[in-house]
Amino acid sequence: MAQHHWLRCPAEFFESKCFDELLKLRAEKRKVEIGFESQKRVKEEHTRKQEKHQMAKDRHKWDVLLAEAKVDHQQVLALNATHAATNALAAAPPTQSLIRSLRKV
């Protein structure tokens, strides 16, 4: 009986020690996982912010290109109107005032 008690005490001691070690390792592993997940969330948020910024830059670029195209279109319309007016003047028969002004030159 004494031998049984004597053998049981060290076994319980080592079992307790191993259980405590297991709990410590689990806690450490959990902390690492929590830290990893936290870092992963931060990285994903940073990536989302970068993508949002890039989309804003792209949108601005297309807005500028659209504005430039509208200006170009207006300039073409103005040139076409000027060209049409010039052609109309050239095709029209000379008026009396035009003839008088040409004679003075």
C-alpha cells in the first residue's frame, strides 16, 4: 500500500505538471492565433483602402478625359460653324457693300 501511495504521488505531480504545461501551450497558441488574425484583418483593411484609393484615382482620370473630350467636341463644333460661315460667304454673290470695300483697297 505504501508503495502504491509512493508511486501515485509522483504520477499525480507529473500529470498536474503536464496539464499545466498543456494549458500554457494552448493559451500561447491562442494568443498567436489572435495576433495573426488581428494582423490579417489590418492587412486586409489596408488592402481595401489602397484599392479604394486606386479606384478614386481611376475615376478622376476618366472624369478628366471626359471633360477634355467635351471641350474638344465644343471646339470642333465651333470650327465647323466658322468653316460653314466662311464657305457661305465665299459661295454667296458679292454684295454692293463688299464690292465698294474691295474698290477702296
